[in-house]
Amino acid sequence: MNRRTVRDLRRANRTAVLQRLYFDGPLSRFELGPVTGLSSGSVSNVVADLVADGLLEEAGSVDSDGGRPRTLLRVAPGSGHMIGVDVGETRVRVELFDLTLTELARAERPLTQHGYDVEAIVGHIRDGITEVLASAAVEPEALLGVGIGVPGIVAHTPESGAVVHGQTIGWDAVPLEALLRTGSPLPGSVRYFIDNGAKTLGQAEMWFGGGRGARSAVVVLFGSGVGACLVTPEVEHGRAVEWGHLTVRVRGRRCRCGALGCLEAYAGAESLLERWREAGGRPPEGTDEETALTAMLTAAHPAEGTPADPVALAVLEETAEYLGAGLSDLINLFQPERIIVGGWAGLQLGDRFLPAVRRHATAYALRYPAGKVTVDLGRLGPDAVTVGAAILPLADFFARGGRRPEPAPEGPAPAWRTALEERAPH
């Protein structure tokens, strides 16, 4: 039975108009009818409603056939703000965006000293939020939410909100959302949206990058470790898959998760540099992984007239084969239209590395699905995870028809706060 109410219908109509203007605008009221499936009367009512809420603004006009010019409409950039956070492998990056995902401010905190210490990460996120809001003179109440991409599996619980199971970074059921809300610089009405970093990368590439227009895709995050986000018609907003922990070699190298033979133990940047060192290579001392990987690439592919480092070249070629074999599993399992390789290491290895990866992926995969998939680099650069994290509250805002969530009523302390108070030292 269809139980949709008038309120549900209005919300759906607002969502349809907002999303169409967001992705394809500016458009006139006349053009909105065919692309949304709404009648001219419904379009006029919805547009008037959204203009009154400050979500739409005029963007010039176009001539019509024999009539008066038609006014163009677009989403008003300043009508809302989102924060995206990337808890990455070398730094915590916090970025503030307007409603059209134009970056307004950013803050970065390196992770060299304390690594993934939970208190340090929570402090970096809180400080970064405060810094970007102050830098852009945006009031906390103007936020639609804070999206956060993290390593590991994220479980959403009624007691503690988002809980992170990050085995590779030493996080065992960390109640990250609850920790962020304790002493938060934000009012209680501003929500946190926490998910796996590969999923937020996938969100960004599917909305604005290499995945746009595809019905099915796998977006790969290739950094210190590796992960992936699967998008299909059945999983429209993507699902993080722990692809880096598929076994590619029985009794192989020990992965940082503790198991033997994981793909990540061969294809992640951390293991790649470690294997170069074990084979006699000389990564620069006292530098971060990004700098060390640059040095390895330079050694393997030096300037003309300089001999290549055969050790670095051999390790890179072996890594390309492992990565290609790992992609073949994704091709055989999910038969995607596209595979998009992102993450700082994937982008750094870039076009020089990708042909070998494609070749091995095709060789290891079944012919039919391999013949239908394309493998390309992501288009959004190193900021894709923060953009994707900011999309989490934006997608929620659209789903609500451009209305902010109602403030939670005052009542008993939430379960996560009670639990934290019970655990706190007296």
C-alpha cells in the first residue's frame, strides 16, 4: 500500500528540483518540467518555495521562442555550508565548502608524531573545524553537517553513533562520533556523518569525477594501504569493501592487519617502499611516504641520460601485477563498467603505472567482463576524500528536500554520553 503523505510528496518534489538544478543548472522553470517529470504548476510552486527559503537564486535569462525571456535559476552557493574531513594516512585534512562544494577554507594537521592516537585525531578534527569556520567567518549554525572519512569499518549504533573498527591502525571499536560530540565546538543540532574513506572517495568520483554517468563502478583508494567502494544500481550510494584484505598469496607477507598474504601487504605504498628497502633500495631517511614514493619513482624512471634503478623498477612492476590481479577479482565479482583509481599513491604513480596495471587486470580476469570495463585514474585529485565526506551531509540535505533536520528535543542524556561518563576516570 502507498502510504506517501502530502508532506512526502512535497519533499520529493523539492528534492527533484534541487538535484536537477545542482547537477545541470542553471535551468529555467520551463526546462525543469521535462527533466523532473513535474507539471508546470508543481514546478512553479516548488521553485517559489525554494526561493523563499533562500536555496535558489536567479542566474540571468535566455530568449524563448517568440515570447519574453525565460529566467534561469541555480542553487544559491551561500545557502548552506558543509565540512569534509579526511583522516588520512599522513595527515588530517579539514575543508569548509559552500553548498556548491566550492572550498572556502582548509586546515591540515600532520600525523607524524602521534600517528593514529585516538585523542590526537579527535583533537585535530575539533581544532580543524574551529579553524576553518573562523577563517571563513561562518557561524557553526550555518553547517548542514560534518562528513568524515576514516580508515576501517564503520558501524552505526543507536548507543554510540558511528563506531570505527580500524584493525590496521589499532582502533578497536572506537566511538568516534561520541568522542567528537564531547566538548564539540558545534551545536548539538549539527550532525556528524562518519564513513569509510574509500566510500567518501567513491561518492566524490561518482558525483563529479570519473564515475559520473556510470551505472556500476568500483572506485579504488590506493594510499599507504588499499581499499575500494562499490557502486551498483542496487547500492546507489556506494559500499566500502575491504578489498585490501583479500588473500593474494597463501602464507605470504604479513599485512599490517595481522593476516598473511593480503593484497595490501604487496600493493599498498607502505609495503611497496618496504619491499624496495628489503631488495636493496635506499628510500630517503626521515621523510614521509609521499616523499619516499616520489624518490622511488624518480629512481625507476630517471631523467634522460641517467640509468634507471633496476631494483626500484622491478618492485614497481611486481606491484603493478599484484594490483592488476586484485582488480581482476573486482572485475570477476562485480562486473563493473568502470574502475577508477584514486588515493594519493594511485595519483602519484599515475599514467606511467596504469598501463601495466590494466594489462595484468585483463590477463587475470575473465574475458567477457574484462572486455567491458575501463580502468582509469580518478579526476578529483588528492582532495577527493574531503569532497566526498562533505557530500555525505549534502546528500542528506537533498534527501530532506532542502530542509535541515529538526533539533533533537531535550531529554535524558544520550546513551553514548552516559557510557563515556561511566568510563571516565574519577
